[in-house]
Amino acid sequence: RSLSTVARKSLKIGLIPADGIGKEVIPAAKQAIIALGSDIPKPEFVDLIAGWECFTRTGVALPEETVEILRNECDCALFGSVSSPSRKVTGYSSPIVALRKKLDLYANIRPVVSVSPDVNQRPSIDLIVVRENTECLYVKEEILTIGEHGKEARATRLITERASRRIGQMAFELALARSRKHLTIIHKSNVLSVTDGLFRETVRGVPLLAGLNGKYDGVTIAEQLVDSAVYRLFREPEIFDVMVAPNLYGDIISDAAAALVGSLGLIPSINAGDDFVMGEPVHGSAPDIEGKGIANPLASIRSAALMLRHLGYSKGADKLDIAVDRVIREGRVLTPDLKGTSTTNEVLEAVLSKL
Amino acid sequence: RSLSTVARKSLKIGLIPADGIGKEVIPAAKQAIIALGSDIPKPEFVDLIAGWECFTRTGVALPEETVEILRNECDCALFGSVSSPSRKVTGYSSPIVALRKKLDLYANIRPVVSVSPDVNQRPSIDLIVVRENTECLYVKEEILTIGEHGKEARATRLITERASRRIGQMAFELALARSRKHLTIIHKSNVLSVTDGLFRETVRGVPLLAGLNGKYDGVTIAEQLVDSAVYRLFREPEIFDVMVAPNLYGDIISDAAAALVGSLGLIPSINAGDDFVMGEPVHGSAPDIEGKGIANPLASIRSAALMLRHLGYSKGADKLDIAVDRVIREGRVLTPDLKGTSTTNEVLEAVLSKL
Ligand SMILES: CC(C)[C@H](C(=O)O)[C@@H](O)C(=O)O
Ligand SMILES: CC(C)[C@H](C(=O)O)[C@@H](O)C(=O)O
């Protein structure tokens, strides 16, 4: 499902590096996009702020202006990574979670594909995690009360038919486009029979929606409880093709899948809605290596490719993906997370040289 | 922390095989306990029912009688595994979740230790997951409403200071008894700042409780976000020693850790409260192999050992553990989950022969 491709003269891309290595990898992705030249409409970049550092400087983690510019002026965006305070800080709240909701980017799509050759000799992985991106525990409705035995905190986990249906449909579309056409629904309805029961039944009901006329007949459907899904991801990852999950399970499962393919530094994602798409590397802000110039830019470059593909520019997307794959396969210019000794810039240059 | 060992003349053990392979592995654990002879007080077994099959037969998944007999007559219990209906069934609700709450078995303790030699050549694992067992999303307060866009389901996630403190204290005790004395707190307070914030702060506050007088000074404390914890479990499991987690994260993390050591069929657990303990293999009811006589009884035998150790019978517990370890290390008599060809009974006999 790509966004409607009204012929664009230029592509306005919001850049929100945010914190930590986000500030090193997003500029690299920008260079890679520029290098695509005429394969995509002329890119125009808008630098935007958000994050923990932004909060400590301005008192706001996600300035209203950032949201407004993304919403009203940009075609798409790239987001880096956010640091979290090590203690609860009043007024601070994750800007990426807020952005996903404010722009209604309801699908977090995370393809996890093995690099070849796999240094760990693990079975080859090729799956997509399709994570619901707007609700579940991420609605962040939490309250604190004082009970008989001290503090009591409660959070609401929201699962709606509407959100489950649209993420389900996105997952069926993605499954249909793949060779195995296999969809696994992740839930924990043996405990959460109402919320996860609704998620499961709604996703299962997608093929029966009016107007689809057997469109998804070729897609096979399976289910896994989230605990068992993590277990099986480690033991027999080959059973998975497309996995669709409520928000928090999707968060955990995509990290589990990432662990199988070598490094979080390779895993791209997009946050996609019906009229906006934002690329985002799955890795965090990595304070331990911040500022050293050795962050792996490949997840961000791949996120740019995913974003471009979602916008309908598959030629540009393919070029980026092929260049990244070649750099990985050659194995000469890699950052330390992939047991290499190269810098962010050297890896970027290697990618650019293959475009 | 073991339960007070008033000298017992006999040990009354409730047996709840429940569903699927539970009915094959719990009898094996019973035989192993009997074979301990005078190393433990004379065991007396009480057969009790619960589970999905029980529900289909009697309309109740956890008969009141089962709870009452456990509470009033038994010193401890062994629980097998439960099957879940493949669709939501009115009136059915997981009996194991209910039992944990009704008997206030607030700590689910799951040691995960590699078998040696590890067929997968993975780094050797030796950790304990300490899972809070009574709250989080497992309070099962769920409601369904009809909103503007269709059904909306909400579940409550409850985290209390009291439950976080007692599970925290259990985790510190376990960490203190180990050579590495390292405790990792698992949470997701970058999103759930109130609920997981309370969990994190309360566990961190345990060493400062009145009367402890620096007891836990030797324990080092770390933290991991749950997604990152799963990632690092795969990538660098050696960083973990004792992990303490709210209920659902603990559920997922213990399956992740189990995947690292070869088979869920090896992982034991106890559900422990201040005055009752119930052993339980971590694996499920495995409908695919039910009735074939090839279920791995080792997790159940190890659960019996953990239960006995918790009751203060470490001599009996050691014997069982050593016998199980020898059977695994010899590698001749193993069930198919461990790439062997032996039956449940053959593995049981092998264990008995080493006692
Ligand atoms: C930073 C955090 C709020 C975020 C999430 O939980 O969604 C991250 O883990 C992710 O996966 O994008
Ligand atoms: C069967 C299920 C309710 C249970 C749980 O989620 O606690 C199981 O997965 C476990 O880990 O004991």
C-alpha cells in the first residue's frame, strides 16, 4: 500500500535526528537520498527538533512547530532515535510515541532480513513485523493512587476494532505481496481474552470485509501467543513470514527478530499512516557510542529506502537497498556492531560508491 | 527464602496434571519424588483437577474444591500445563493464573541454565527469571464497549508498591545467594512511566528498607528495557544473572531465555508465596505430542526439585538435580525435543537409575 503518487516536483523531507547517534545516522541517510539524483523528485530537507536534549533545552520534547511542519509542509520524514531520562522527569514523554499518534502513523513496519553470509550460521531470516502503532499500552493513560498497602499504579491497554482492522489489512496486503503469503497473528488471548481476543478476531475477519471479494484467499493464517512467538523466533524463525502484533508485543518481537540477524544497526522501519510516512531506524540512541562517529548508518539508509518505496519511488528504494546489501555482503567496510572497524562516514561512502 | 521447616512427618503434595502432556510429565515427577525415599518426609499425594478438559467436563476450569484442598491440606503442589480453547469461550479462564492469585503465589521463579555440552555452541547460560505473579495485565480486568468506530476493549495493568516490593525482595535474596550477585530490573518506563516507574523505583528501594542494614550491599543493580532485554538475551546472555520483571515481561523473557538453552522441556519453575509453593514446568500442554508418551519429563522433575528446595529439603532437591544433569550430559536417553528418541518413561527410568 503506497501513498497516492500524485506526481511530485520535489519531495519535502522532515529530518528529526533527535538524540544520541540519531544525530550521526540521519545526516548519513540524507546524503544517501541526495545521491539518488533524478531517481526521485528533487529532495528538500527541513531540519526539525524533538527529543530528550530538546526537552532539556526548551522544556518540550516534541515542539508543536515540529508537528505542524511535518503535517502541513512535509511529504515524509526521517526520525533518528531518542534518549530517555534515567529517572521519571515530570513533563517529559517520549516524542516518537507522540509523533506516531499525532500523525496517525498507525503501522510500524519492520522488515528483518538476514545478511548473507551470516557470521553466526543461523538459519536465514526473512520476515516483516507489522506493529500496531497507536494504541495498546502506548495510549499512556496511567494513574497513581494510594491504597491500603501503599502506591498503586494503573495503566490502560486499549485495543480497538478500528485500529486492529486497519493494521490487519496492512498486514494482509504485505503478506499478499510476498512469495510465502503467510501471516501470523501475535496475541496473548489465553490471558487477555477481551483485548487480545478483539485483536485476533478482528484481524482474522479482515479477509471477510465487504468489497474484498476473496482478495486475500492466497494468504495462510497462523497464530502464536507472544511468549511462544519469542521462543519460536529463536528456535525456528523460518516458520514466520509476516507477523502482525499489537503495539507492545510488536516492540518486543521486532527486537527479538533483530537479534537473529546480527545487529539492531541493520533494521529499518517505517511508521506509516494513510497520508504520511516516517522512516526510523529500530535501534536506540546508543549513548555508549554517541559522538564517536562509529554508529552504523545502514538502518537509517534502509529506512530511507523503505520510506521512498512506500511513497512509490521503488527505483530509488531499490538502488539504496542493493547498495547496502553489497556493502554488507562484501564485509570490508562495516562498523564495530558488525565486527568491523570502519566509521559511519566510511560506511556511508561505501554505500554511495555503489549507487 | 524457604518456607519455615517445622519438622514434617509427611509431605502432602497436591498433583494437578491438568491438560495435554501435563498428564504425562506430572506422574513422572511423582515417581521421582517417591524414589527419594528417606531424603524427604514421606510424600502423600492428592490428585486434583483443573484445566480446559476439566472445564469441558464440569463447566469449571478451577473447581473450588481443588483450591480448598491445596490451601487447607497440602504442603505444596505440582501443576502440569493447561490447554487454551482456540476461540474465546464464555466462562473459561486460565486456572493457572487463578491459582497463582488465589494462593497468593506472588513469585514465579524460573532458573534457566544451559545444558552442557550445548549442541548449539551458544554461550553458557545461568540465570534466574523472577517474575511477579499476581498483577500487571494478569489482573484480567477487561471491558468491552462500543464506540463511534466499533468495538473498544480496555484492560487494566496494575502495578502496586506492595507487590513490587515483595518480588523485589525475593529477587535480592536470590541474587545475594549467587556468586555474581547481579540483579537486572526489567521494565518499560520510557513508555509506562507511572506503572513501570513504580516497579523500578520500588525494586531499587528494597535495599533501603528498614531493618535490612546493608544486607544487599554486595548486590549490583542494572536495568534493561524489556525490548532491549530480549535483544540482549539473544546477543549477550552472559550479562544477566538474576532478572526481576513484572508479570507479562517475565512471561516473555523466561520463554526467550528458555529458547537459548535447548528446549522448554528443560525449564522448571516454582510459584512461591509466603506459605505455599507450587512447582510447574514452564512448557505448555503441547497438544501436538499429547498421548504419544514422548513428552520430556525433565522440566517437571526439576520443578519438583525446586519445590523441595524451597521447602528446605535441599538434600532431596540436589539428588534430583544431579540425576537430571547426568542424564542430560550423557545424552543417551533423551526425548525428541532434545533430538533424542526415548520416551517419557525411559527418561524417567534413566533419572531414577541415577538417584
Ligand atoms: C523509544 C521507545 C519509546 C520505542 C517504542 O517502544 O516504541 C522504541 O523501543 C521503538 O521500538 O521504536
Ligand atoms: C498458560 C499461560 C496463562 C501462562 C502465563 O502466561 O503465565 C504460561 O505462559 C506461563 O508462562 O506459565
